[in-house]
Amino acid sequence: MALFRQTSELLPERRDNAGSVIWSYERNEYGSRARRGRRFGYAIRRRLSFWMFLLVLLFLIYMSIFGKNLPLNGKFESETSPQRDIHQGTSGQYSLEPPSKHRKQHFPCDVGFVESVDELVEPKEYMNFSQFTLGYLEREDITYGDHKFEPRFGGHQTLEERENSFYAKNHTVHCGFVRGPEGSLSSGFDLYEKDKEYMNTCRIVVSSCIFGSFDFLRRPTSRKIGDYSKQNVCFVMFLDEQTMAKLSLEGHVPNDDGYIGLWRIVIVRNLPYTDMRRTGKVPKFLSHRLFPSARYSIWLDSKMRLQTDPMQILEYFLWRKGSEYAISNHYDRHCVWEEVLQNKRLNKYNHTAIDEQFIFYQSDGLTKFDPSDPDIPLPSYVPEGSFIVRAHSPMSNLFSCLWFNEVDRFTSRDQLSFAYTYLKLRRMNPDKTFFLNMFKDCERRALVKLFRHRAALDPPPHL
């Protein structure tokens, strides 16, 4: 605006100076020409400045509208550029489509919860699902020649044992917490006896975890939780000692009974994996092992704050739907092929390890998600696994063990193994139905408040 004011102020000055220029011309012809040349050069420079300003202004307007889609180099691009659609051509080569001009936004939607849980009771015939007896391998003593295997939390499952574990029948399967022979060191995830005693009393569980100081502690919104749930639901937060020390410095100190708000703090010693993501899958998938007396469990990721009564969640996602397992679909992707490439694009895990897992799954029958198929068994092959609601039924427990075993064997990116595990379990047990409810992601967003993680974990190296 200063430029325009200066231009308007020059005009009367030029009119006033016109007489003096003519008078100067009469007195000194050469001097008047020099002065007039300077005046004309000054005017040209001001016109050039005006047009330069106009061009810069137009360029800034263009950048504000279209500039966010221009390609950038380096780390900044991977952190800020919008997601691009990834497709595989008929030749097998992968390609990235141009990014969308606008980043997608995702919002919660209405969920028809019951208004009151005061008189809410479990349906009498609810647990009438497929029945069989599932046992869990507790110890193994494996010797290969003169070499004895070191104890592993997930055990040393052979491919034959893995294949047989998918049958829904009376048998024993690998499902974490595998110890070595008598006298050997613990394989990890050690708990204090007082915590075990408390966990054995739980019938309904809401659980989460923070390992490696990966996140902040977010307490459930107490005013949203009814008195019945506060008295009858176990809210358990698993922490390692490092995280507990960090949270204590931030003012989160358990009271004399071991609580921070509604969370009962349970300290885990001797973490079974160096990869904190993989360690976090233990409480996520194996709640039926950690809480052996529980009938139901709700898992939520540490990036969430629960804002819904657990009894409302059980009634809506399990009892009303007649389901034994509930998980939401991913908010953006539905095909494992897309999920694989997204993990690579964002360097979520070692690319070679992802390829090995993906090739194995394809060789064992995994196919692309086809939304046009009327017989498609799920609305999506990619879950948003940060919120899981479970009845501890035999099929639900078996699926949880199988999914955990895939994370233990391959990568900790559990969204890559969900569809394969579900489809293989379904294919190998055509006479036994697994009642899985894959609900909309917008419903998940209505249950919780979402936050960002404290920090990003580096992907583990491929060993």
C-alpha cells in the first residue's frame, strides 16, 4: 500500500514542477534536458517496481493455492506431504499417483449407545459361540545337535506347528509367555505377584500400555464413566520402569493403592523385545493370558483418552451385534497392498522384512481386497488397530494368539498380518464361524479423544 500512496503523491508534485522545467529550459537547454531525462528514468524505474510487485503478489497467491502440492526434497517431504495413492500395475511395478490437492479430514459420527447402564445385563445366550478347549504352551526345551535354543517369549514355533495352530479344535498353541526349561532365565514380561493377584480378579478389563517413554499418560475421562464401571471394571495401564520414572517427573505418581486416576499402574520388568512396538503387542493381543478370569476386554492405544463408559461399548459393539471380536476399519486404506507400500514410503519398518512377510502371505493365498465382490468377508482388509473390543471366547482367544504369533514371527506392523490371519482362520475352519464385527472408523473416533504420540520410534533393523 505504501507504493500506491507514494505514486499518488508524486502526481501533483509533477504538475507543480512542470512550470519550473519549462523555465529551466529557457535558461539552460542542456540542463533542462538532463533533468527531464532523470525524471523519465525515475518514472520507468517506478513502473518496473510496480510490475515486479504485481508479479510477486500473483506468485504468492498461486503458491497459497497450489504450492502445497509442489514436490519437495529431503526429510521435510516425508513428514509434511499429503498421502499419495499407491497402485500396482499389470506388470507388477508399483507407482505413486499424484497427491490429492486437499488432505482428507476424518470426523466422528453418531453412535447409538444405550443412555443408561444401570440395568444393563449380559444377554443369556450371548456366549453361545464355537466351543473348544484351547491350551497354551508354557515351556519348551529345544535342542538341535549340541546347540540349545535360548528361551524366547513367543517360543520357537515351527512351520508345521504354525499351520496346525489355525485349526479351531481342542489343542495347545503358542501364545506368548513361553518359558525355557526349568532353571533357565525368564523370557520376559515379568510382573509383580501383587499385580498378578489383582489381575486374576478382573472380569471386565480396559487396558493400555506405554513402553520406552513413547507417550504421555492420558487418563479416562472420569465424568464419562459410570459408577458401575468404576466399581466393576479394571482399568490397567502397563508401564516399564523407564516410563514410570519419566511420568513421575511429570507429576504422575501412583497413590498408595497403585492408581493414577482410574488407571491401576502395573510395572513390567524384563521386556521381551528390544522393539517397543512389538512389546506393546503383548497386552494388546494377549489380554486373555494376562487376565485369565476376564470375560471381556477393551484395548486402547496410549494416544487415546477414553471418553465412553466401557459397559456402553460392550453392549453396542458386542452384545447388540452378536459379535465376539470388534475392531474398526482403517480410515483411509482397505487393501494390504496399499498398506505395505505406505509402510515402506514412511519407513515404518525394514523394507526387506516387509517384503519377506508379504511374499509369504501371497504364496499362502492372500489376495487383494475387492470392494465390488458381494461375498467379501470384511468391509476392509486393513484395520485401525488402536481400539479393540473382545469377548474372551475360544475363537476370539485363538485369533488373538494367531495374530500375535504373526507379529512375533514377522514384523511388528500388525496391520499387515490382520487380513491374512483372519482369512486363513476362516478358510481352515469352514464349519466354525468367527463373529468379527469390523465397525466404521468414525465410530472409533466417537469413543475417544485422539492425540499425537510423544515421539516417533525408529524402525528396528532387520536381523
